[in-house]
Amino acid sequence: MKPKIYINDHILSGMTMKDPARPEDNNMALHACKNPEEVLENRRALADWAGVPLSRFVLAHQTHSDRFHKVTADDFGRGAERADTAIPDTDALYTFEPDVLIGSFTADCVPVIFRNGKNGLIGVIHSGWQGTIKEITPKLFRHLRDEEGCNPADFHVQLGAALSQEKFEVDRDVCEKFRALGYADDFIDYNEATGKWHIDNQKTVEAQLLQAGIPAGRITIDRTCTLKSPDGFSYREDKKAGRHLSFIVRKNS
């Protein structure tokens, strides 16, 4: 179990990657697997590696929505060992609780992992292209500012590995949805040979973070392409692909 590590200073965060040495190539998703017990074996390995029991994992049933959920002690263990106990119809989680691992599943979509350096809040967002055009990321950060009293300048944000602009090919209808945002034009290229548009979803999410007041120097992007890299699960390449888990936990010690 060797996930990519993004932060390691009382805050442990990272992204599990494809690993042919693991069951189902280290797939972490019960909703997209051949053998649920093998996925649980992978999750247990992550739990051992992170020093957080599965009973303190919290995972969501993601639906490409713009909905988010504040994780409390009542949620501990939800989605960890059974898909039907996951937080329903939710694509972002955040918490002030220590020693609880929250995560987001992706296989091309943009994982957003964040922490607040002043108050201990941590969170994860699943931003596929639908979540991006629904502006799940700026909606959550507005909520954290207005309802949780967070200063946007106190956040550190990591965008995990995702589908690259080169491989994110779309038709006009999706392109127009991005153009309608009013700030994504610089991240759209047209390929005359194919008549398709190519969109950089990571850079669009970065633009949303900047507009939300997150300082540019506190945003990091992992430009690994989940389709081109042998370490990536890609739904675009294989509709039966497994899933990465981007995760974060604030350790008490």
C-alpha cells in the first residue's frame, strides 16, 4: 500500500493508485468492483497504513451532484464496509473531527483535498465535469466561509491526479456548459481534425478556487493523467475501471 502522499504533518492525505500487486489492482470502490471482499482487503490495507481503523472511515455515495456533508462522530464508519451505509447523494465531505479518514472516489474526475491551517477543518470534493459546471467547489468554500467562519486564505488545497486536457475530449454541448461558466475559455481547445473540444478540468477547478479566495501559492496540482499513466484508473478508457480513493485525516498525535 503506497498511495501518493500530498501532506504529512499531523495531516495525512493522499491518493491511492492502481497497483497490479494488489487485489483488483488496488481498486477502492465497492460500487465498481468484481469482488467486494477484495476491495475491503484493499481498504483494510489503507487503514493499516494510515493508522486509522475502518470504523473511522467515512465515504459517500457520489452522484455528480453539488451537495456536501459535514461529517460528525455520528457518521463514523459510514460507507466503510458496506456501500448502502455511505452518505447518500453527496460529492463532498468535510469535518473538524480528528482521527477520521474521509475520502472521495475518482477514475478521471478531479479530486480536491483541502485543509484549513488555522482551525483544523479538512475536506474532500469529487469534481467530475458535471460537478465542475455545477460549481460544487466554490459552493462548498462559500459555505465554509459563511457558515463555518473559515478564512479562504487559511486553506491549502491539493488537486489530485485526473484526466488530462489532451484526453478529455467532448462534444459541443459539454463545451458550451464550460463556456457558460464565464471563466473557463482559457482551458478549452478545439481540435479541427476531429471536430471535438478538449477541456482542462483541473485548471477550471483551480480557477474556481482562486475566485473563492484561496491563495494561488496554496493550490497544488498533480498533473498525472489517469488515462495515460499506468498508475491510473480511467473510466473513459474502461467503463469497468476501478476507483482511486483520495483521502485526508487529521491525526491527533
